[in-house]
Amino acid sequence: METVSEKTGSVRGPFFEKKGVDRPCWSCKSEQVDLFNCISCKTIQEFLSDTNYFASLNQGYTLNIDLEQLEKQYYDLSRRFHPDYFQQRSKEEQEISLENTALLNKAYQTLKDPQKRASYLVRLVEGNDEPLKTQAPASLFEDIFEIQEAVEEMRFLDPSDESGRNNLKETLKIALEKMQQYQKDEREKLYGHFNEWDQLESGRQSQDFTDPQKSCLTQMKQILSHSGYLDRVIQDIKTALKF
Amino acid sequence: MSYSKKVIDHYNNPRNMGSLDKADKEVGTGVVGAPECGDVMKLQLKISGGIIEDARFKTFGCGSAIASSSLATEWVKGKTLDEAFQIKNTEIVNELSLPPVKIHCSVLAEDAIKAAIADYKKKNDIA
């Protein structure tokens, strides 16, 4: 089993990247601390209080990320923090390993999903911990209402009504295609904004996010506000088609 | 969380459930939804001489959403467009004793009334 002290090399990747650590070790007070461990006494260190799922401000916030690298980093860090490796350690260290693992899992789940990743960035930039307020265009609700009606009809259909079922299936299949196309278009728009954002971010000189970045974020928010809804409707149709 | 008696009553005995003819010039249709909970609500008003003669709703959603829209159809009947437009979601919240997490259901009902009125006005070129 690898020991914690052997894993002090710098970890590069889309998250938990931080230049310099300016806090002493919680246990021995040594200043010789890297991101995860104390170099003197080898104890595990808590994540910095301002750790966010993305790179730190110095490194920039990137929306297009290498998923393979993300996964690799996740496994690497999981091995580093796994509570199993700390069973023989002090109670404090056990707790830190548990907390770090919990944060790591949340970070990975958030970053690997493009929609969750973007929502997280929005909340981070706006300094708001609330879920995104959701809204959608009125025409979408009309489509969805019709879909729900067909789904309901499907549910209460007389099992012997073959032709009724076939008609409904046809209606639902067309609706499914329409919604999937809509979802695809929205996703492409979102990825377009990802590129725009990353370009703006790489050219950012100031501490603060720029106005073009903020407006890019607003446009992403608009898409994100109903993407979850769309996913759910598509799921509803797929379920109904199995009846 | 449990539903209030009034919510359960509307849920079990929804008033004015169904549809009116969307193509009818005297019918205004409002379809609104809340992406956060997936609810979608259709509210239709039949208007004659500036008075709401009849109202119908159909809602796919939770008990509170169904009760809010059912109550809304009861309340708008006999009202003028302006009076119906004044109905506030808070009145629905009070009447049904909706808990804070269900307030958005009442907002949906208010939005549906307004959307139906707007549709009617648009159809009939009323500013």
C-alpha cells in the first residue's frame, strides 16, 4: 500500500490546482506544507477553505476540460485520501481524509457533467449558492403539455386497443425526435458558449471577470435553466414508449 | 409534509377539469410550466361580453399544482378580465394553506390565468 508521504508530487489537472500553500500544518505548525500533506510530519491536510472545483483564480476557470485527465486525477486523489488508508492514523487525520474524500467526490460528479460544470461556474462567479432559477420559452410548455397528454393516454389505454397504441406510439416518437433535436441544438449552443468563455478566460488580465464573460455566462444560464427539464421530458417519453 | 384538507379536496374532486375548443375565438388558452418541478398546466377561459363564463384546466403535476389550478378556475368564473387579472398567487397560497416549497404552484396558476387572458386578447385584437 502506498503511503501518503510518498504522494506529495504536484497534481496537475482541471481541479484542486493551487499555486503555493500559505498555511501552516494544522498538526505540527510547520510551514513546509504542500497542497495535501505536511512535508515535515507527513499528516494529511484539509483542502484549503477557498478550494473550488476548478483551478484557482490564478490558473483560470476552464469549461472545456479533458475528461480522461479529470478521471485520472480523480482516481489519483481518491487513492491519496481514501479513509481506508487512514485507519491506523489519528482521529483528526481520519476526519480530514473523510472530508477531503467527500469534497473530491462532489467535485468529480460536478465537473464530469457539462451541464453541472457550467451551473457550478455560474454559481461560483455570481457568489450564489442557490440552484439556478429555471425558466423556459412558452412554446416549449405547449409541446410538453401535448406530450404529457399523450403519455397519459398511453398509460390508461385499453390493452386490447392495438391501433390506438400504435397511433400514440407514432405521436410520441415524433415528439421524442423533436425534443431530442431541441436538446441537441441547445447543447451545441451551450458548447459554443464554452468555447467563447474559455477564450475570454485565457485572455483575462484583471482579477475580476470581464463584462463579456458575464454576458456569456448569462447566455449559458438561459440554456441551463431548462436543460434539466428537457432531459426529464425525454425520459418520460422513453418510459411511455415501453408500455 | 402533508397536504391541507382543501388541497386534498381539490385533488380528489377537481373543479372544471377538461378542455375548451382552442380554436374558438371566445376561448383564451394559457399553457405554463415550471421547469424546476416539471409541472405543466393548461388553463382555458371562455369569455363572453367581457365576462368569464366558463373555465377549464388540465394540469400534469403535484397535488398542489392541481389544486391551485382547480381553485383558479373556480375563482375566475363570473369575473371580468380585469378582475381575473388581479388574482394574486398569495390569495391562492392562503386559501389552500400551501407550504413555502409549494408556492411556485400558485405562481403557476396566476401565470396561467394571465397567459389565457393574453391569448384571448391577442386573438380578438384587444389591446
